[in-house]
Amino acid sequence: MKSLRDVRSILVFAAILVGVITTLVACGDGGADLPLHGYAPYQPSGDGVPPAGANAGAGSSVPAEVLYRGLETDFIAKCGGPNGGCHVSATTFAFAPKFLAGPDSYKSIKGYQGIVVADPSASIIVLKKAHEGGTIYAGGDPDSGTSFGKRVEAWLAQESVELLAIKPPTTDPFSVTVGGTNDVDLSKLATGVTGVHLTFSAKMVGTSLEITNIALVTAAGSGVHLQHPIFYRVPATKPNPADPDIADPQDTFSNTDITVAGAATTSMPIPFAIFSGFGPWAKTDKLRIEATKLESGTVAQASVEAACLNPTNFQNMVVPSLTGGGNSVPLNCLNCHDTGGSGSGALNLSGLGATKDYSAACSAVLNKVDVGTPANSKIIHMVDGTLSHGGGSVTNAAAWQNDWKGFITGGTIF
């Protein structure tokens, strides 16, 4: 899950979108009369599906689901591929993500990570580069409000409006003790969960705030499940008082999902973060924390930190692709992801540096790998140009994708 973004910027984005997004494509030819695969078209009981040319835009009174249902048949025709073999069932294209799977494609596409997001310009559908079938504007005027691409834009914009309207629970803003220990009460993030604290040490690295020794502290008899905490910078002063707080742009803890016992102090899976993306940290700035989930839990439910199956194979086969070798050079992840690097909080590859701890590095990479569906792995899409990445993209995206699908498939490394 990604952190919430500036509402105003989303609304402006939706209002001024022009035909510059030409990157989504279908896996097949997407015939206009291609039937839905595994489910029937949605039939609303109230307002009805808007006409094919409807472009409600941001802030529309038309719900996002209704906008999508007006697109559903075309979406499956264009992106499902012949007989649904692409993004419905992936029977023709084995690596195609099944974001239109039945029995309800809306539930599938909403549940697929990275499609419906707070910033529609960051949707992986928008960022997807051309592949087998063309673009979302194929065969039509990209500037036309009736084109498939524009209708997709309108739907995503309305989804972002509805997503941003959801106010998740948050801690109170708190001051940060630089050079000392900090203790944050997380009880406001959940109902019926008390005595849960997050502790950490803080220091400055240049003008950026770094927190280390991050641990979850629980009360006696109360185990806790924590998922995806998000840190926000609360500036002491804002150019516009209505401006939102600044979410951690690295989304450092996006993969955090742990359950801990009561009466325990447990180190977080990622025990430190450098908030370089916050901009220069001022002494009067504060932090606050949101989380996707904080609830009671038992140790039996605890997520086991994934372990690398074969560190030796990782060293011999994978490390070259992360440090400047392989088919997709130049790329040296240690420039950002080594100890103290700007990206070390999101992916800690210090085991490839001086320590030569390949097991630790492999386990860190495993958190960015989708073993069940290798083509969906974040480690692939962060650098092949699909997703935004501060370190840029590889020069040979196809080689990178093929290499990593091979690394992940078969269970010989991960």
C-alpha cells in the first residue's frame, strides 16, 4: 500500500491530464466483440452505467466503481487478450499479471497492488510501457474525452479522490529527540489495543533525519499484529496551512508485517530509516505515524522473516546483476542501498558491501520478490521503468526482466 498524497495535486492532475500517457497495452489484439471471461457484465440497480464516452473526472458525483463498470467490457477486451489468456487468466502469457481475473474484475483490479493508488499518475497501468498489443490509446484520438485512455484516466482520478477521502487513524504529531531515545504511543492506530509503543533513536545525517534501533514494545498479555507503518513529517511551518503533511517518499516500511508477543520488546524487520526525501529537517518539525493495520494478535500468527534458500547461488548468480554486471548494465545498487545510503531503508544491501553477508543481502532482496508470480516482483519493476525509482532504470529492461524471472523461478535461490 502506498502513502496518501496531496489532495490538491491529485485534483489538478485530473483536471489537466492530456494525452501524454501512452504506455498501457494489451497482450492480444483485443477484438471489440471479445466476451467477458468467467463473469457477466455488471448491471447496476440504480443510476446505471455511464455511456462509453463518459469522462467524469476528479470530484465527479459518479462513483468510481460505476465509472469502472462502464469500462469493464472494453478493459477485458483490450487487456484480457484472446480468450482471456493475458490479464484475465494468464494462460497464453504465463507472466501476465491477472489483474482482471474473475469472478469480479473490479475486485481484482482494485486488489492488485499499484493500480488504484492515491496518485493516479503513479498507477502501474499509466506507467506501463508498450508491449505486445499497443497502448490504451491504440486506434483512437488520445486527446478525445471518449477514448479508452481518457476514460481510464477519469476512472483512476475518481478512485484517487475516494481513496484520499478515507482518513486512516494516526498518532498525534510528536517531537523528535535528536541524539536520544524516542517513545511513541501507537494506541490511537487501533481500537481495543493499548500499551503498544514504538521506540527508536534519532540523529542527523547531514540535513536528513535518521532513526535507528526501531522496536515495537507491547504490554503484558497483549500480542500485537502491525502492518505497513507510514511515517509523516509534520513541518513546523507550511507555505500554505492547508498543505498536507509529507509522507515518507521511500515508503520504507511498506513490506513490514509482523506479529509480536505481549510484554516484549521486538526489533522491527527494518530497524532503521533515513528520511532523506523529507527535505532538510528542522528542529521544530514533528513526525506522526499511520499504519495499514494495528490489531491484537498472537505469536502463532507471526510472520516468519523469509530466509534465502541458497546464499551461494545468490552470490554467484544474482550479485553481479546488482553490482554492475549481468546483461542489464550499468546498475550498481550499492550506490544507494549500502549502509548509510539514501535507499538503504527501503532495501538494505549492506551484505554486498564490506560485510560480505550474502545470506542477509539475499533475505533483504527476497522481500522484494514474488515467488509465486516472478513477473510481479517489485525488484523487477522498480528498475525496468515500470515504477518510479530514485536510482533510475536499467539500460536493457528486457534483459533485466528475463534475468530476474530466471533467478526467482524454480526455487534454487529464493
